[in-house]
Amino acid sequence: MRRSTFLRYTQAMGILRRLSRWVGKQDHMTHIVAGNIAPGFSLKALDNKEYSLSALVERGPIVVAFFKSSCPVCQFTFPFLERLYKRYGGDAVTFLGISQDDARATGAFAKEYGVTFPILIDDENAYMASNAYGLTNVPTTFLIDTDGAVKVSSMGFDKKDLEAIAAHLAERKKISLAPLFRSDEVVPVNKPG
């Protein structure tokens, strides 16, 4: 019995080693984290205007949030992103939503959740931007600085990450940091996407 257990253990470890080597080779699917350079993209918004990361990053920091309209955590997160946009968005700071849905569903989402910053469509047949960022969950939000480096990478809803984005933008704009969450709101620390 001990020998058969040892053999099963040895076989399992061999499989795990091969699997870990295979996963290690899949770098193109690694989720982009803080410190990485953000992959470029060029996508059209709901109004057919084209947005390019390389052109926008020259103007200032960019907040990019990937989402699906049917995702409950995205529905919860986007009103807070809209608050950030209203407080810190403008000429020197760009906010972009990147939808994994078609234009009709995306437009309905923007209307229902009061999103006024530009929302781009990541072609649902290819998901070029989503794949470049190695997304496994939505919402996923990135703060990208003027050097193209990701300053904040956040999967799902994460209160501390949103507060970190607010603090960075307030510092960049040289304005006071305003509370993102009202004292009368019940806001969880996080919600997985």
C-alpha cells in the first residue's frame, strides 16, 4: 500500500511539474500587474471616435476599466468609477471603459449606470485588448501613468485600489483628495469579479 501511494504521489508530482512548465510558457496570458508597461490598443467608442492608448498617455494618466454589461460586479463598480471621473477626469486625466459586449448592450449599460466617460468596444469576436491585458475576470481596472507603466491593477471591485487611484489622481492634479465613498453607504472591502 505504501509503495502504491508513493507511485501515485510521484506520478502526480511529475504531472504538476510538466503543467507548471507549460503554464510558465504562457506569458502572453499573464494578467498585467502594477509595474508592467500597459499594452497599446486602438479601439472605437460608441460614437465611433477612435481612441489610442499611445496618443492618450501623452496627455496624462489614464484609468481603463474592462467590463461586461451583464456582470453584477461591473454594475456595482462603474458608478464609483463615474464618481472618480467627475472629480478627477478632464484634459489631463482620461477615463475609458472597455466593453466586451456589442454597442447596443454597452450603450444600455452606460445609460443605466450613468457612465458619461467614453466607452470603447473590444470586438467581441477577438477581444484584442482584453487578451493583450491577460484578463481573466471583469471588471478589471488599470491606472496607467504617463510613462506607460501600470500604477494600479485591480480585478473585481476593490475599495483600496479605487482609493489608491483617487489619491494618485489628486496628487497628479494637485487638488485635495475627496472621499470616494459616502459615510452613509455600505461598501464592501472587495467583491470578486
